[in-house]
Amino acid sequence: MKKTIERVLFSLFLSGTLLFSGCSTDDEEDELVGNWKKISDFEGVARCSAVAFTVNGTAYIATGGYGGYKYRLDDLWAYNEANGTWTQKASMPATARTYAVGFGTDRAGYVGLGYDGDNYLRDFWKYDPANNEWSKASDFGGSARRAAVAFSVGGVGYVGCGYDGNHLKDFWKYDETADSWVQVTSIGGSKRVGASAFVIDDTAYVVGGYNNSTDVNDFWAYDAATDTWTEKRKIADVSDNDDFDDEYTSITRSFGVAFTMFGHGFLTCGERSGSAVSTTWEYDPQNDLWTERTEFEAGGRSEAVAFSLNDRGYVLTGKSATYQYDDMWEFFPRDEHDEYD
């Protein structure tokens, strides 16, 4: 049964609760809530398969590729949210790469792994924002790989999955004080390449990716305090009598981007079966349910980056076919859609 999507009026958070009301008419098509607004372009070279990380309220973009991956990058840019500008920082003194991962702690940013055009990489590099300096960190504890997934929980970085010639599901924790890697519990379910992650209240969520050319539909939450993974509802139409998941198959994707706002996770862009997608979904951890929101207004793309600052979510860069982007968009999940923004 095809799910009827409510048209939801503009709403605000009241006492930490989302209030929704809906209406529809015979003369209007149902509309999704959420508005994308184009803001100042990213100042670096248009690119795809870059990494993003945040440290103490500042977002950074590093590495990536352009020209159909003919050229790979080692540069670093910082975003000033207050005035919407970008500043180039010291380039990473390492092999330029695509398909790396990045994460931020309370003190520094870390970038590593990836692909240099010939080899999978396992080196990691530490960026010190206070001194605008890079230094070598310990090599990743697992195998050299590309298209892994990374997140930070409680100021601690975690890296896992990806591809080293085989599809992977192992996970590793980085001990910043000891500059060492410790293997933790592997994610349950499917191995995955090109997954996305977001963090809500010190719980990390890993969604999407593909395994042996098939988009995976299992969805997992990681509790760092207990080193345990818990499977959440599948992102597929698997319920027999309910219609809440009738459209969930459009959540599946690889190389999408995710960010967190107001205690909810958001997933957009990516690719499914080789085609770029633009659908946007919001995840509510309280009831383990997804709600579809207005699709990414710039059209389908994959290998973009995203980050959150002060409950504001941003998506930028990426690719569609062989074209790379340098535009930047902010998402307003409770606003009515305005196609002219």
C-alpha cells in the first residue's frame, strides 16, 4: 500500500517536542516539509569524495578529487559560520587522496585512509587548529582501505567498514592520549562501503552503504559506553500490516551525507543502483521512525560532505556523473519549501 505523505505546516520545537499538523486539498499535491537555501559557495576547488570534521564549533573540509578523479587534493579549508566565509588553512603534508575519512575531537581534527589512485591508504594525520599545523598520527589499526565511515562520540573518534579489496565491517577506536588504535565490536549485519553516520546524545547511528553491489537496508546504533551495537528498524518496507515504512526503500543509498539538528538525524543525497538521489529523510530516535522531508533542492548528487554547527545543517560539494560541485546549502527542516531560495 502506497504511503500517503501528510502535508505538514511549519512547526517549531516546543519544550523539546515536535508539534505537527497536517492538511490537504483535492486541488493540491501533498508537499513535504523542509526548505533548502543556497548560501555562499565553498571557496576551494569544486570536488567530490572529500571529508568534513568539526572542532570546537568550526567546520573543516579537506582532500577530495576533481576532473573525474584525475586530480586529488590535500588542501584544508575552515568555515566561519558567523560571516559565512571560508579560509584556507595549511595543507595536509601527506599523499593527496579521495575516499578518506575525518573526525574531530575536543582538541584536534584527524584525516586518514582513502585512495591515491594506485593504493589504499592507512595513514592518519592530526590537525591542530590552534597552531594551524599538521602532525603524523599512528597509522590506522586495521587494513588500508577506502570509503570507510567515521564518527566522534564524547570526543573520541571511531572508524570502520569500507573496502580493502574486500567489503569490511570491523570498527576501531582512536585513543588520542596514547595515539593508538583499539579494535572495538564490529557493526552487526551487513558489511558496507560508502555508509553515512550521525550522532545523537552520544549514540552513533550508521546507515546506508552497499555490500557486493547491493544497497544494504539494515540500520544500527552504537553505544560507545558499553561497546554495543543495536539494530534499529530496517530501512525497507518489511511490516505486514503497517504503512509507516511503505516508502522506506528510498532511504537506502551509498555515499550519502548525514547531519544532526535538534536531536534528530538527517540523511540526504547519495546514490542508489548507480544513480544519484536527492531524497531527504529525518530520523527520530525516540520512536525509531523516519519521516521524508523536502528533497535536496540542487538535485541528485553523491560523495558530498555535510556537517552541523549550532543545530544548523549544511551540505556541500559532491558529484553528479563526472561533474563536481562547489555550492553549499543549508537545510531548514521545519520551514515550508520555497523553490526560489
